[in-house]
Amino acid sequence: MKNLVTAGVRASHTPRIAPLKSVDSQGSSATSLAAVIVALLWVLPATVARCENSLLETLNQTNRPGRVTSAQNRVDYLSAGKAIDIVHTNQFLDFGEGIRTAELAKATVQFLDLSHVRVRDRTRLEIVSGSVSNQHPTIELEEGEIYVSSRGSRGITIPFQTKHGKGIPHGTEYVIRATPLETEIVMFDGEVEFENGVDRKLVASGSRAVSSANSEIRVFPILMGRRIVQWWVYYPGILDPAELGLEGQELSRLRPSLGAYELGNLNSALTNLNQPGVRASLTSESARCYEASLLLACGSVEQAKSILETIGPTNVLALSLRAVVHAFEDPALASASTNAPATTTSPSSGSELVKGAARPRRRPAGVRSEDTAQAVANLTEGQSPSWLLAESFRAQADGDLHRALHHARAAVAVSKRFGFGWSRVAELEFSFGNLRGADEAAQLALSLTPENAQAYALRGFLLASTYRVAEAIKAFDRALELDPGLGNAWLGRGLCKRRVAGLGWLSSRRRLIGKGWLDDLQTAAAVEPRRSLLRSYVGKSFAEQSERASASKELGYAKRLDPEDPTPWLYSAFGLWENNRINEAMSDLESSIALNDNRAVYRSSLLLDQDRSVRSASLARIYRDAALPNVGLTEASRAVSLDYANFSSHQFLAESYDALRDPTRFNLRNETVWFNELLMANILSPPGAGLLSQTLSQQEYGSLFESEKLSIRSATEYRSDGEWRQTAAQSGQFGGAAYSLDLDYESKSGRRSNETLDRKEWFSQVKQQVTDRDCVFLMTKVLALEAGDNFQRYDPSAVDTHFRLNETQTPLLVAAWHREWQPGSHTTLMAGRLAGDLDIKQQLNVWDAFPDWSNVNQYRIEDLRYRNEYQITTVELNQIHQTERQTWIAGVRLNDGEFKTSTSLEHVTVGGVINPLLDAFFAAPIISVTREPFLRLSPYCYHSWLATEHLLLTTGLTFDHLRFPDNFRFPPINAGSDHRSRVSPKLALQWEPSASALVRSVYTRGLGGVSLDESFRLEPSQLAGFPQAFRSIISESEAGSVAVPAYEVIGIAGDYRTRFRTYLGLELMRLTSRSEESIGAFDEQSGSPLPTHIQELLRYKEHSASLRVGQLLGRDWLVGAECGMTRSLLVKRYPIITDPTPAGNPSSEEVANLRSVKLRLMYHNPTGLFAQCESSWLWQDDMRAPVDQANGILSKPPESVMQLDLQVGFRFNRRRGEVAFGVRNLTGQDYRLTALTPIPDLPRSRVFTTSLRWRF
């Protein structure tokens, strides 16, 4: 197991949130929301239509079949009857027109079917009319070599022909080489029908066909595939011109080329080198090394190697070039491959700018890197900067990025004006996520080599990472102007254009800037066609355009290009998930996680951990969709443990715990962990990643492709018992800003008397990037809740028909300032104002001591009016610091506030009969008003240590000191304060004995809060997947709200995944809670009943065990089973009461056992159809302590409940919508279950359900 984190994909998520209406003006707001929905439904289809590939539209308009997307060095335009001219980029080619590449020149042509043709030097091709229709072109290759990628076909197939035959491709990737004597076809993927007039053969993937005049077509398996594709491998400049030492006539002849090289322009340097007579005049070893370096830059690897073979073995420049070639292509060196991915996953992620390097497993975690300054000093003495730069590439090929950076910095330390060296330093700083260091090095490289295309491309990514998209596009444009064959520049420009195109419907300028983003991504793959990662991006692009077949082909080919690259598996999983192929999506994403560390050659260990964490969070979501929520929760909690700064993992945990929350907000066990994870997700995410909706899960998976956009989501659920819930969210992202508006409305008429509920919650969130390191986050919340008795009752008829609750929060306000000093180092300052008003009307039982507490009478207050107004100011400072093996989380939280409480008690009764004399005796109405301060100070510190590659240990220590009102909840209330302090140790362990197994354990202690103060926190609320912070562990239905409970959590769990796609899980937990607080009572010792307070002691223990198993069956089916047992003990003690009678002593001890079995069958079909059948069986018994039984308090009879739920539904394309119908509790069985053990909210009769979800 690794110390994981996720910055690599961090800036590639997008902001989202939803426009909500004011709670006070529901009518007008509903109209506004409806208007927005109608407008979006009208505008978005047109927007999607405009996002269609711009090239196809342009080619159809011009009736020209092709366009030259890139041209390097001399490329001639050929047309019958016209003079030969120089081709320029974006020049269209008509029928009867063609191009010819000179020596060391290359070009790329895109055709009507979106296929790309990469043209090698000394090649001539022409576009001719097809035999079937003059509107369908045919590629005629007269001589030379081309690489064809026709994976994006839209019902159009462009055939080819040479002197020795013609072929019809079928969604393929292949090379054609034509000479006067023969034609050779090498098939990398797909198939081609090839005929030559004598023979006809179907040339399949992995085959090579050779055709010559008047002979049969010969077919062979592909051998030496790397040599076939050497000419498009991109080699950077590594020679320091200061080391060449040229002089005399040789220097004079090379001066134009050297001048361009010193400016960083490799293409211009090569063009000048290729002038007549220049290369033939080169005799010195330095000049020939220079020639070889330029030949490498243009992909003429064999020519370069031939030159290097003529140079002595001691020449340091030749040694440097050989080292680079060795690192890029030698199969003996850790299975090096030209197929290695080589680009950034997002504009702010680490770089993968080295092509073709080997990718070993990541460096052993125990190897510590030297201090950079000392390492550089040790390397610089007497070394060649060219050799040091070559060693940097070789170190990267070995997977040691630290050593690679040391060598690159040593190179520029020896030769401070070495522009290619500074460009290399920038790339490696980018690999570590050090954006400022990368930017400084890139700008220095551009000042020294102002025509360095690689440096411009890197600068573009850096600008994009700070949301300066327009400037980034200009940087990429400049890079492509200097070097049209630079895949990274095409990629970066395409991603930036796509970001702008997301809101293209807002303005014509945006549409113009964003036009052609898919063209750029396809061109990136065309100019470097064997880079798996570029293929992955193109596949993802096709998926976003709803071209499933093309996306599947592209991603499948990317997997075959480089089986060790995790990226195509990741994007394939997202596409499969969107197409409702959940089982396959799980398998692909698990494969992506297993391959994650193969990218060690491109990214630091810290960023690799971040990548793993993102993949784990994504996998967790898919597990949840596959009805394996516990497996998903485990995966997400592991991601958080391995990378606490990974916002996407916090996001999934927030969504998971949100699903466990009580919609009525009467049971608050999971409120703290939900809101803590929500805050962490939104604070840690960059604005480009968007804000997590409070009400709707919004992980679209496509968010890894960042774009500016507006979105709206809605979810409507209705039940036949009158329960209705509507959630809506509208969000937007513009540059470095994101906002979200969320509404959650719930209404229920109730299944029993006085069970009505009307709840409205409104969240507003805004996040703004202030500097490249700083973000500010603002959130407000408004709550309006009106409810009757919604507590879980054993007997549904035993309700408080007088209970009414009104709660408002107007508003809660939270602000946070977040700074990321460097990858893994985060400082957050959060401040907030929490204000609420709780108004309750109910009946109340009170105790009266007469003459002392050995004789207690119980009275009933028929009319209690209670109001609590509170204001709490919270301030918290939090620091996260991560290294490759350790994570520190430290901070301090300060809460300061006030609770103002008033109560009025009247109509005192005995036996349910109002007695005016009792009112007079108690001096009713009894009115009390208190105003008490609240204070909390909580410093904390956590440390996680990756002890081995498979063992993560977490320790922590917290101190909590609270001063709080003595009794503000249980009338008659009293003035005064209490205080409590506690030191709480924390310990957690996560051990991965194998890639398929995980063992987790935890021991924590803690001290709870009084109200909302416990939820608004940055301190970790869970460790190793076990919650460690709660508003209350004891069910509010059994004990009401408690203040400052002390709790303890002990847990151990194991998860295992078999190769047969079986998921096993076992979890054991022990929760304890202890509370000591004052409650109101009356004391008649002075002759008349006076309000007083007595101590109530609550002791709660909960032991639980659960066993889970899930099995994937084929493509569409899943079966699962879960069995569990929970034993809960609640002890209530009132030490001052010594009355021996049952009526006078409320002390009790109750034990309840709950056994449960759940069986599940799920079906998901790629058409969008899904169905689920779930059967639940619960058996509960209630055992009273002997003292209770002696007092006549008998145990409740055992209860057995079985319920069957059915659901069927349909998901629309790319999950843009979902409609479902179901029935719960098909048999209509009622039940009697005590809330002492946690129980789900089961319907008491047959209930029909319907739901509708949609998003744009």
C-alpha cells in the first residue's frame, strides 16, 4: 500500500451547483426555476449540435475531402496545371490535389471521415475520386510511407491505392509503405480488404502484407514493430551548443542552423542543416553529433544511429545521444516502449513529457532522496551539461524522478544559459506538481531559447492551471507554429478550447475560440500515434460526443498500444458506467488502479498517490451503483487515508454518509461525518473542480475533462403514503470561479397521527481562485423545518399528538481561506457564524420530590412551550503536510457563543386530567429564561506513516475543553454552566496483505459538542473508514438530545476481492457513549414545588458484526447478501432518586438484540434498463434488567419482520436522466421494533414509489 494522494487529476474536475429559489418566495422562485429549465431544454440541444466536429462541418461546406493539419520543414502542394507551392497549415486539399514531403519533412492530413494520415519524409500522395462516387475520396500513395488512423469514421470509409493494389479499411490503424517494386501494409489494429488484381486478402490486426506486380499478396505476422514506427517518436534537444566547439569553415556552414538551434527552434535548425552541401561538409565528431541530434528530433532514428556508430566511444556528446536513444527505445532496458504515455492528465497535473521511456515500478519507499542542493553540487564538478541532461532522461526511464531532477539542475548549474536544460527542469518540476518552480524554469528557458516549442507548450499548461485559458491557447498556438508535430501542444490547445466551448452558447466569441477542440485532440494522437494516453483522450472525447462505437474502438486500441498504461482503463470505466455497463466498469477501474504505479516514470510518488486516490474514489462510486455501498465506502475511506488532501475522496464519503442520514433530521448520528467530509471536499477542491452539491450526487466522471459550464440537476421522489422529496441544484464554473445553489425540500403527511413534516433547506456556495496558491470559499445555509412527532416509535400509536417542532437557521455562514503551498502542503483558515432558533410545543413528564428524593411523584405537563436561540462563532486553523511516506494533520478549533433559552410550563395533570389546583400549586405557568455562554477549545494532531509499502499507521491526540449551559434542554431549565475536558488518543491501521485484500482497525476516543458546533469542523471525522465523531451515538428517539457526550470507537474490518469477481467483507465494531447532564425537576422540601435540576447518567454500548458478500455475474447481473447482528445496551441512572417504586424511579437498563439478513439481486442492461429486488429480514428481542422486571417493566416480545422491495427503471444516454418505479414492503407487513438498535426507516405498509432524475 502506498502513501496516496491525488493532485494529478485534481485540476481536471469541474465546478457544479444549482440555482435555487428564496425560501420566502416559493411561488416566484418556482416560476423562475421552471423558466430556467425550459430555457436550458431549449438551448442545450442546439449547443450540443454546435459541438459537433468542426472539421466535418467545414469539409462538407467546402466540398473538399482533406485538410493539412500540420507540416514540418518543406512540404509541397501539388495540383495538376498549377505551379508547385509550399503547403501551409490548415490548407484544404481538393480532388486531384496532393502533397509531397521533402527529406526530413513530415505532414499530417485529416480527412472527411475524421481519419488522420501521418506522412513521412520523401512521400507523395494525392486525393482522387472514388470509383463508386465522385464525392468519396481515395488516397493514392505514389511513393513513401504514411500512417493512417481511421478510428473516428462516421459511416464513411476512405480507401487507398498504390501501384501494387488497393485497399478498403474497416476502422483501422495501419502503415502503408510504397516503393517502385512493392507495397507493404502493416496492420496495428482493425482490418483491410487488400487486392492487387491477382489476389485478394483480408489483412487483420497484427499482420503485415506485401504486394508486388503480378504476384500473390503475402501475409506475415508483425516483427520488430518499434522499428516500423521510429519516424514519429519525438526526441527533445539535449546538446548544449556551448559544448560543440566548432570553428572555421564548418562553423560558418552551420551558423544558420546553429543560430536556430540556440533559439530553441529544432525544425528551423533542421531545415537549415538540410540545405544543399551542408551535411556533406560535416567532418568533425562534434558536427556529426549535432547532425545526429537534429535527425533524432525529426524522427530519423536509424540515420542518427548510423552517424553515432562512426563516432568514437569516448566522445561525450555521442555518449549523451546514445544514452537518450537507449532510454527511449531499448527493449532490454526495463521493457522500454515507444508506446509509453507522454502527456499531462490535466493542465495542472504532473507532466509526462518524456516519450517512450521505460516504466518500472515506483522506487522503493524506503529510498530517501538527497537534498537537491547537495545532490546538484555533487554532480556538477567536471561534468558535461549534455551528458547530465541525457542522464536525467535515463534516470527518469529508471523511474527515479528525484535523480532526474538533480541531473537536470546540475546541467543548468554547469551551463547557466542552456535553454533546453531549463526546459527540462521545468518539465520535471511539473512532474512534482511544483507549478511555481516549473513556471520560473519555463520562463527562463524561453528567455534563453525564445523559439523553444516544448517550453511554450509547458508554459501553456502552466497558464491553464491558473485558469488563464486565453493566454494558454496563445502559448499553444505559438508552440504549434514552431513545431506542428508536437503532440503535447495539440493536446493542451484542444483541452483549453474544450474548456471555453463548454459555454459556447453564451457568445459567438466563445464558440469561435472553442471551435475545433476535438480536431486538436485527434491531431495530437495523429502526430504521435503510438502514445496510448493521447488515444485515451481522443476516446474520452468521442464518449462525450455520444459516439460510443468510436470511443470504444479508440480506448480499446489505447489498451493494446500500452497494456501497462492505467489511463485508457480509467476512461473506459467511465464510459462503461455511463452506458449502464456497471460490472465491466468495475473491472476496468480496478485494472486502472492496479496499473497506477506504472506511471512512476512521469510522476512523483506523491502525485502517483494522488492518482491512485482519484481512481479509488471513482471506483467507490461505481461500487455504490452496483449495490455494494460498503465496498465503496471502504474504497473511498482508503483513498482519504492515503491522500487526505484529495477532495474527490472526501466528496464520495460525503455522498455516502449523506445516504445514511435521516431525511427528517430527527436522528443525527451521521450528521457530523457527512458535513465534515463535505466541507473538506469543497475547501480542498480547486474552483476548476467545482463545488459539491449539498443535495445531489454530481460526479459525472466526465469532469476529468475540465470545461466552463452551467449545469442544472433535479431529483423528484414520491411515495404513495404522501411522502414527497424534491432536490434541485444549479451550478456554474467560469475561469477561476465556481458557484452552487441547492434546494432540498421534503414533505410528508405521515403514516401515523401527527407525523407531518415540511422541511426546506437552501445552500449557497461560492469559490474563487485568488492567486495561483490561494482560494476563498463561502457558504450559507438557510433551514426552515416544521414537524410533528417523527421519532422512531416501537408502537406507532404511542405518539405525542401535541408535539410540534419549528426550527430555523437564518442563515449559517462559513468562510474559508485555503492555500496550497506546494503539492501536499495545505493551510486552511475557516470562520463561521452558526445561528438557529428552535421552537417546540409538547407534553412533558416531570418528577417532583416530596418530602425528599426517596418519594417521587410524576406529573404531566400538558402544555410545554420551549424556545432555544443560539449563536456560535467558530474559527479553525488547519494544516496538512504530506510527504511520500508521512502525513501530518494539525490544527486548533475555537468556538464561542451563547444559548438563550425560554420555557413555559402550564396545565399540570395527574392521570391525564387537567387540575386547576395543581396549576395553582405549581404556580403555573412556570416561566424560565436563561442566557448562558458556550466555549470550546480543541487542538488536535494526527500523523500517518507508511511503515511499509503495505502498512499505513495513523496516530493522533486531541484535547477538548468545553464550557456549556448546565441545563438548557430539559425543563424546567436552570441557569449556570458546566465544563468538561478530555484528552483523546487516536490509533488506526490499514494493512494490504495483497492487492485484493485490506485489513482496517481503529481505536479512538472523543468528546462531542452541544449542537451544530460538532459538525462544523476540519478535524478528521473518520479514520480508516470508521466514523469517530458524532452528534449523538444514542438514538434521539430513546434518549433525546445529549450534550457533550464522551464516546469511544473500537473497530476492525477486512475486505477481500477474489479473481472470480466476488467481494467479501467482515466488520466488527464497538461503540460506547457516556453522558452526564442535568435535567429539570421539582422539589417540595421547602413546602412548595420549586424548579430544580438533577443529574442524569446515560451509558450506551453497541456491539455490531456484519458479513457481506457480493458476486458479479456476467455483464449485467449482481447478487449480494449481508447478515449482521447488533447488541445495544442503554443504562439510565438518576443517582439522587432513591424511590423504590417503579412509578417514582425512572432508572432503567435495556438491552436489545437485532439480527438482520439482506438479499439483493440487481440487473443492469446497456440499453439503460435496470431492475432490483431486495429482501430484508430483521429479528429483534428486548431484554430488561432484573431490576426493571422486578419493578414491573417487562421486556417487549420478540419481533420478526420480513419485507420485499422491487424496483425497475430506465437510465437515459450518458445518465442524463433516470426514471424508476417501485414498491416497498410488497407484503404490507407492519412491525414493532425499538429504536435502541439502529434500524432503517422501513415502511409499515405497502408503498409504491416513483422517482425522476435529470441533469443538463
